[in-house]
Amino acid sequence: MATFGHGWWLVAATFVVAVAVTYLTDRFALPRKVAAGALGERQPGQAVIDMAARIPAVALIYALFFAISWRPYYALTAVVSTFFIFTAISRAKYEFIREPLVFSDIALVLLVFRHKTMFYATWLNLVFWCVALGYVFGASALFMIYEPSLLPSQGRLILISGMVMAAAAPWLFLYQPGYRHAISRISSALTGKDGAIALTARLGTFASVLYGFLAWLKEPTAPVSVPASAGEGRDLPMPNIGKGEEENPLLVVWQSESFMDMRHFGVSPLSLPNLDRLRSRAAEWGRMSSIFEGGYTLRTEFSVITGLPPDDLGPDAAHPYLRAGAYSEAAWPNRLRRAGWSTRFLHPYDRQFFSRDRALPQLGFETLSMLEEFEKTGGAAGAYVSDMTLAERVLEYCREGSKSTGQFIFAASIENHGPWQPGRHEGCKHPLDIYLAILQRSDEALGFLADELDRLDRPVWLAFYGDHAPLLKSFSDPFPDPRTDYLIVPLARAGAGSRPAKTATEKAPWQIIADTLRHMATEQFDRRAVEARQ
């Protein structure tokens, strides 16, 4: 027992060393200037709280590895390795897209392995796995061979069981509502409203991910207010729909992958004739603020679909589709369905990507047309399905739809997703040239879609926008201005007698559908007033 008692002093010493090393490791999670700017001037008390908050995070990892080995040096090495790996991944992510690791990224791990090219992770190859698994199992084997176990010869089963339960208890108790709610409240108070950068600067990578997850476990507060539009104070009745009207409107929202009018930055020669032409007809057009620069399409997509700004989502803002049901009442597809509209979502990619297959029906989409539908008809050739193919499919559904009810179609394109590598476009090798060539193909698809919608015999509205800036580090890093482009265009019967906007208007993603519906209601009101006078 004397040796065993001495062993516990060794456990305590290695745990203290583990805490100290992780403090040092966390300093590399962000560039020094970025971390200093995010921290600002903290009160001494807050700094002490932030330092203390990391200790339970270290204890969870230390307890796990000690419980399965009863070797303190092995547990110390495992803690240091875990924190180092999290910090390295976080720093790499920040350097790539200017955001450190967040808790919801854990939900994307399997997607990274399944879609390595989309995540720019082609380095996750056989060599990577050989090195990673060789380190994990090789180092573990060496410790098991050369480091003596502290497990006493008597009462081993009881001690092993007790240590395993002690290590697992904090996680198992999360299934108990009272405990989970208490931990979530404490974590929410600790994380506050800090963004990913500020939280990582305060707590380090692993602790910020851990407490971010625990804060997320708290039940979300579902929004009760109607999503706002840019036309506050000018609220008009919603368009009459689903009530036997002969000319119910068709609304097409087109989310264009990485679409950015690069002429804003002096890039030439670049021709986007269809974007220019539609701007001259648009009820509104201009620049749209960016929720995230260079990625995370789902954040912009969710904001447009629900009309909710990220600040209203709390921890859900990082990956809102994980709990989409909490915001179903506010979502425009659900609100339109309740008013009698049909709703459809088209995206020629894996339906499980970002959990769209589960989240989008909760937000009110009756039908999802995803990659498998394009594969059946041979429209999935190349790296990604082309925008023109998607536009043709959108038009099929527009023509099939009944004019006796409103019709809402949301299309999310994929063709201009990176990486822009040689082979994506004939004759182009530089990423910027490849991007611009595909951008012009996107403009062609936009023009084709608008022209065909213009021929329909019903009021039609087209809302078009880019989801985020392209991740073109060879052009600029960071991007000089992450705002994308948008336009709201009345077509077919809605375009008759419309008054185009002469000047650009700044808009946020969550205002797109609200303002489009406002224009639809105005157009319908004006048209009926003219008919009444006649």
C-alpha cells in the first residue's frame, strides 16, 4: 500500500503537469494578435475563471485514459496529445477559413472523410492513417510494456469498475435532465455571447469546444416574432394564395454557390451580361452581407429560409440544421405551406450533407430533390452538377406546378464549389481563371432560368444571391469584401408595369424572402387596383 499511496502522488503530479502543458498548448490555437484583440481588457476575476474552467476539461481526458490503463505517464501523454491535436486542427482551420474549431464541427467529422475534396482534405489518405494509427497504437503499446501499472494486486475488479464509472459518470449523467440542464446553464453563463474566436482565446480549443457543446444542450428558445424585412413600417398583407385565385404566384429562390461579381474588385475581363440585365429589371438589387466568409453554406441557407439572423440562434448558429425543428414555426416554407403553397427544395448533392434530409422537412419543405434524382437522369456528370442542369430541373417543376395555388421553389447550386483545380475547366489552370470561367457559366444558367420563367403565364418572382465569397486564397486572403450579390426580379405577369430600382440596396440574408414577399404583395395590390379602375 505504501507503493500504491506513492502512486497517487504521481497521479496528482502528472495531472498538474498536464494542466500546465495544456495552458501552453492553447496559446497556439490562434495567432497572437488575433487572440489579444479578441480578449481585449478582461477583468482579473474573469481571467481566473477562464483559467480554472480548463481544469475540468483536462480532468475528463486524464480520467478516461487513466481508467483504461492505470498508468499516470500514459494518461499525461494522452492528455497532451489530445489537446495538441485539437489545437493543431483548430489553428489549421483558422488559417484556412478564419474560424477556430467549434463544437458543431464534431458533427461534420464523418462528412470530412466522405467528402474530402469538398472539405479540401485530400491529405486524409493512406499515409495519414498509417502515421496516425501508428502513433496511437504504437505509443500505447510502449507505455503498456514499459510503464508499471498502479493497479494493486487485490480488489482489482472493484477498483477498475470504480475508476471506469468515475471517468464515465460526467458523460452518463448528461442523460439525466436535471443534471444536464444545470451543466448547460453553467456552461452558458461561462461562454456567454462570445463568438468562436473570443471563446477560443479565453478557454483554449478543447475547453471552448467542450463548454460550447454543453451550452448547446440547453433547450433553445424558439423565436416567436415574425422574421423582419428591410421594409419596416411598410408592412403589407401577404400575397393572396391558396384560396382559389387564378393567378397565384410562383416564387423561385436561387442560392448560387460562391457567386460573387468579381468586377467589384477590378477583375477583368469578366462578362456577366445576365446579372447586369436582370439588375436593370430588379425590384431590388445590391450587395448582401455575409454570415461567413468562404464557407458554411448552411448558415446562409438557414438564415434565408427562416428569416432569422445568427444572433437570434445562440449556440445553434454554428450548425443550425442540428436542431432545425426548434425554428420550424418561423421558417418561411412552413408559413407558406400553412397559407396553401406547395414547397420544394432542390440541391444536386448528398441529401445527408449538413443533415438536410432531416432538417429541411422540419422547416416546411414537402419535397426534396437531391443528388440521386439527378443521377437517375444522367445529370450528375463532372465534379459537380452544373447550374444549367439544375436550372432545367427547376423549370420542369415550375411548369408542372398548378396555378391554382402558390408555389415556392428553393434551389441551391453546387457547380462553382471549390477547389478550383486544373481539369475543372478546359484551358484554365489557375484557380482564379477556373473560378471566373465557372462563374460565367453560372451567369448563363441564371439568364436561361430568368428567360424561361418570364414566359410562364402567371406572376413569377426570382430571388437570386451568392451564399458566400469564394475561398480563393490565390486571389486574396482574407477576401477584400465578403459581401455577395443579390437581386429580386419580377418576371412574367409580375413584371408587367413593374418599377425597377435605380440604385443598389444593402441587404442581409434573413431579409431576402421577407422583402420578396413584400414586393409580391405590393405588385398584387397595385395590379388589382388597376383592374378595379378599369
